[in-house]
Amino acid sequence: MDCIFCKIAAGEIPSKKVYEDENVLVFHDISPQTPVHMLVIPKLHIASAAEVTGENSWVLARIFEVIAKVTAGDEFKDGFRVVSNCGSYAGQTVFHLHFHILAGKKLELKMG
């Protein structure tokens, strides 16, 4: 498997880590779209939200626990957005389930 996020999770590719445990990794996006832009990934390879099953859904609960933990600081007091793209038509470019945490400026609601 040639998954860049699996390689980052395994420590084969460096990242600017924010948080890590045995199941989840949070790191800064290398092309931030907002002043604060982090990615949250499961260490378990799941290609997208379309591949979440009864057997692997436990990691989603853990991901959202971690999101709450890493967004507890002052830089998130005005709010933040959590986004996951599913499939190429939705803008997914890395096919490993991940969530973007966006903050640090007022975000517009823009669909389509």
C-alpha cells in the first residue's frame, strides 16, 4: 500500500504533530487553508467515510474525542470547522479517512 497518511502515521514521513496516541494522529496540514489547519487521521487505514463499518466505527468515536481535546485551547474559542471529503468528486485527494480542523478566521458557509 502506498498511502502517504499510513506512512506519516508509521513515522516514515515526518509531520508537525499536535497529538498522537495508539489509534489517532493529529498534525498540521502542509498547505493550510486557514490560520489553523490540522488533519486528524486514524492509524488504521480506512479509505474514506464510505468504508466505515460496524467493525471499524469505534475509531470515529475516538477521533471525535481527540478533536474535542485538541480544540480546547483559546485559538478555538470563536469556533472551528471539521470537514471530511469522501471521494474525488467531493475533493478527497488522499484516500485515507481524515478530518480537517479549520479555525483562526471567520469561515463562510459555501456549498457547491
